[in-house]
Amino acid sequence: MPAPNADKPNEGIVGQISNSVGNAVNYVSETIQGKSAEASKEGNKQQAKGNVPGQDSLTDRASGAMGAMSDKLEETKHSGSAEANKRSI
């Protein structure tokens, strides 16, 4: 989770442009990673509900629930980082 590049007082226009481009790239990357975590979370939620054929035992369902919780944390982390980078563009 890269921190946004803050503009420095004596950085010049080239440095500011470079920071903005870097923040834009980081924003896109974090957004994609957040969406990936969201998709994984939804799949794990279905497994936790027992809706995945062949993965409906109690152990599989518990594993799905734990995976969904972990994916939610990742989704939140990437979403926050994306928002910070977006504000710094």
C-alpha cells in the first residue's frame, strides 16, 4: 500500500507532474486490487453459505467464512489507499 506522494514546496512543476502521475498509477492499481478482493470475498461468502458444489462440508464452509473476512479486510485496505492516492493526484 504505497503512500501518496505529497507535493514538496521546492519540487518544481516536473516533480509535481511526476507525483501526480505516480499517484494516478497507484490509484488504478489499488482500485484493481480492491475489486479483486471484493470478487474473492463474494466467492468465499457463497462457499460459507454452502452454495459451492463439492465444498459444502462444515470445514469448507468455515474456511469460506474466514476467507471472506480476510478478503473484506484487503478490500477495505485497498479502497482506503486508492482514495488517498486519488485525493493526491
